[in-house]
Amino acid sequence: MAAAQGRLSDGAGMDDANGGEREAPAAFLAAVEALRAARVRPQIEVEPTPAPQRLAPYAYALEATVVDGDQDLADGRLVLLHDPEGHDAWRGAFRLVTLVRAELEPEMAVDPLLPDVCWSWLTGALQARGLSYGEASGTVTRAGSHYFGGLSERPATSQIEIRASWTPRTGLDGVPDAAAHLASWCDLLAQVAGVPPAGPGDASVVTLPQRRGPQSR
């Protein structure tokens, strides 16, 4: 798998990409470089995506897809935000924001414990890699679609969506372990996609059953 790639939002000023705008802070550049150099499990493809421009002075975004052959099992987006002045709601200078989604088997979609389980996957993925974080918040949403009329031959579909954000703790240099947070996020993507654990040490991880007929790419 190639190193993760991404790009800075307008206003970040990296490599003078925005025509003379200020240089991004060293702590942010170090976190971005860690994301760019990170290696992820082979079932997950990571690509650059435009970062939001109004959430923070500096932002960097990645999108990823869990693949099985030519089929997509789950996808998501991870955004690294940075405000050198700090942010009261974040209780820190960095924030990670994510969206993860996948289709479900109908019987899984009606499980009343599913939202709690999906949220525990997020926090568990961070804890499993020994990451320190704070101010975690988010939503887990289930949605179902039924087709009628000219579309009535399509089977009903269900989808799970996790939207979340958390504040990664930084080291003495003021830089979060961005690569480890990316790895834990990829663990979450794999769980939602129903991909088997990456190694023998992950045997206790329970994933969603892989849905029938994943979306063709």
C-alpha cells in the first residue's frame, strides 16, 4: 500500500501552494507529514481529498475505502484540524473529525445494541493502540431504504454511519501521534466493513458480518 496522501486546505500555506500565504505551524506540518508517510493495511485504499476551509485555520483531509477485489465494503473520511491558539471546545490545538459508513445486512440493522457497539469500536480502536485522547463526541445513525414502482425489484438496503470527533493528546513537542490515530481509524473502518482482524493479537475483535453483494467499484 502506498503512503497515505492528502492536501492542505486553502490558507494552510504549505510549499507556497496558495501564493504567498503564511507558512503552516511546525507542529501541524509534522502531523501532516506523519499522515503522509503512514502505511495502512492492504485492504484499505487511502486517497487525498479537499479539506474543509472554515472549521479551523489549518486542515488536512484523507478519504479511504475498504476494498475486496473490485468491490467497496465501507468508506470514510478523516480530517485533521489545527488551531495554534487552541480551541475551548476541543481543549487542545488539534482535532480529528471523521465520517465512516457501510451497508448492513437487514437483520443487523434492527439490532438495538448496534449504535452502542459501533461507538465502542471507535473508542476501542483508539484504546487498543494506547492512544490518549479527550472530548470525544459523535453520532451513530442507521438508515434504511425501500424501493417502489420502477425500482421495486431492488432489495431493501440498510446503512450505518458514524460521525465523530476527538482531541488527540500531544507530546512534549506539541505534536499528536497522527500516524497511530490514522491506524486506529483504519481499524474502525475494517471493523465496520466486516474485514477479519489484521493479526493474531486482534482475535478478540468482533466485526460486522460482511454484507451480501457489496457495491461494485
